[in-house]
Amino acid sequence: MSDTMTIHVGPRPAALGALGTYFDGETAEAQPARLRIEEGQQVLVIEVRGQQKVWPLTDIRRVPDQADREQLVLALAGDPVVRLVTDEHRLAQRCPNLSRRNSHVKRGRVLGWAMAALASVALIVFVLVPRMADQLAEYIPPEGEKALGETTLSQIRTAMNQANLEPLPFCENAEGVAALKAMETRLSDAANLPVPLSVHVLDHPMVNAFALPGGHIVFFKGLIDTAETPEELGAVFAHEMGHVVSRDPTRHALRSAGSIGVLGLLFGDFAGGAVVLFLTERLIEAQYSQAAEANADTFAMATLENAEVRPGALGDMFQKFLDKYGDAEGTSAHFLSHPKLGDRIANSSARQAEVTATGFTDTPLLTDQQWTALKGICR
Ligand SMILES: [Zn+2]
């Protein structure tokens, strides 16, 4: 989904002096952190809430995780709950014992058994649950899927507005909502969707959109601000419809939710809260597989064509993401995930050239008046 965040907005700083998210294991809160390495002492200094946590580089471990390989999830040896999440992969090269499992395994039989128990739980959480998710998705009833989506959406709204305690507000200007509905109708008729959609706009500057289980599609205000034409926004809309049709969000949520459930049993609510928030973040990032993204793009272009909208609009919108965030490694917005954005733009303009050559004509997706109303949906 689509893919963000710690919740980061905009481009990430590249160097150490980088940013991360710190989970103290005591409160259910994602705390923004600033990271730097003290070369002299060979320690990582994590500045969080005006405090400094000092982690010796030799004691930093990587937490294995199936759900997302884009981010580094780091722990401190001997501490079961504290976590640091960062995109700064260069940090990994500075930690010599990153993948060491546990240096105390041989200390005694009891500890050995405990490690074996932990290992079996880890197997369930990181290997079996993610594998089962695809099968579970086949059995979950439509009502269950919708409820899963609603719960996730309310978690996201709460998680993203920690400064004030109210959940992130929906944008509900009546004329804007009507214009968005007109766009939805035109596109969903063309897409022949198997499920009704629930479409929401969240008042947040992030340039992003994502789909949730049960036909929920969520746009952030920042995306609507960035789109220059209704067709560009419609292209993202159609892309998210592609995820809905292939049920990518459901499998993704089951993978994460399954892990949440098992981790909750393991650590209790105490650490579970932090884990829930942590995984909520990933639902927004929704880094689907390369194949899933390519399929959603193909679906989007076919839908646009059926709706008499230029398939090239998808590439036009992607170009704006590229201009805004770059195509750098580690950028976590949904649309910046692989396959490389440049390739996706090229596919879209190639398709546009094909249909233009066969006499394709387009019809505006919204009137100027509707587009102005949609632009003002958060007023
Ligand atoms: Zn996508």
C-alpha cells in the first residue's frame, strides 16, 4: 500500500544521519528516530524523543521477516522486544554480527529448549503463516474480507495521526465526493468489477493510494493534489482496482494479520501493540510482488481503454512520482516499488502508441467542473 510509512512523507535522506522508526516495546507507538554511527566507539546512536539509545554495532541483529524484505528490521542482542526499522541498508554493512542467531545457544540445556521453542514459533510466524495466507484467502467470506478491510483502515487512520489523538479525517466535501463517484462509476463499469468498492480520501499530504481487503480503495489528499488531470488520478484508481480484483490486499493482510496473531500470543498485548502498528504501516506500504504490480498495471491500462481514457495516463502519473521521489533504492511509496518505475512508464507509453496507431479516441474522464470539485474534496 501503494505502497508508506513511518509514517514518512516525501523523499528519504540518503546518508547515515538517516531516519528510522523505533519501537520501544513498552508503548504501542512508532517513534521517529534519527540514526548516526559514532566511528570512534563503533556504536549506532539512535536519537528518539530527545533521548539517545546507544547500540554497539557488534550487538545489532537483523530480525528475519517474510512480509517485507525492503526494510531492515533490527534488534539488539539480548533484548526481545525493542525494534528499529530503517530503509538505510548501508547500516547493515557496518554490523558484523547482523545475521548471528544467538551466541548463547550452547550455554545450557534449558536455554537450548527455549531456543528450540522460539525457533518453532518463528517457523510458524515467518514461514507457515505467510504460506497459508494464500490458501486462507480462498476461504475467507466476502463479509469477513470487508470487515478485515474496515478494521485495517481504522488502524491506519489511528496510526497515522498520533500527534492529535483523533483518527486521520476523511475528506467529504459533497461535490468532491460526487465527482469521485462519477469517476468510480465510469472506471468500475469498464472494469466489470466482481465486488462493489468503498472509496475513501484521507486528509494527509502523502502522495499515495492503496487498496485494502473487501474492495476498499484509499487515496491520500497528496495524490489528488499531485495529479494534474482526472485521467492521471483515474489511472491510479484503475491500478488499485487491479489489486482489488486479484485480491492482493487480502493475501497481504492475512500474511501480516496472521503474524500479528501469533506474535501477540508470544509477547502478549504489551509488545503486541507495537507489532500491530508496525505491521499496519506495512499495509500502507503494500509492497506487492513484481508480478502483482505488473498485473495491476496491465489491468489498469485495459480498464482505461475500455473507459475511453488514454492508457498513457498511467505513465504520466508514474512520471510525477518519479519527479517527486526519484527511483532510488529504498524508497517505500507503493508506486516506487519494483518493477522499476521507469519500465512501468515505458510500458504505458508503448501501449499508448499502439492504441493511437489503431485510431483510439478518448473522452474526458470528468468535466472541468467535476475535476475542480474533486480537487477540493478536502475543503
Ligand atoms: Zn500497486
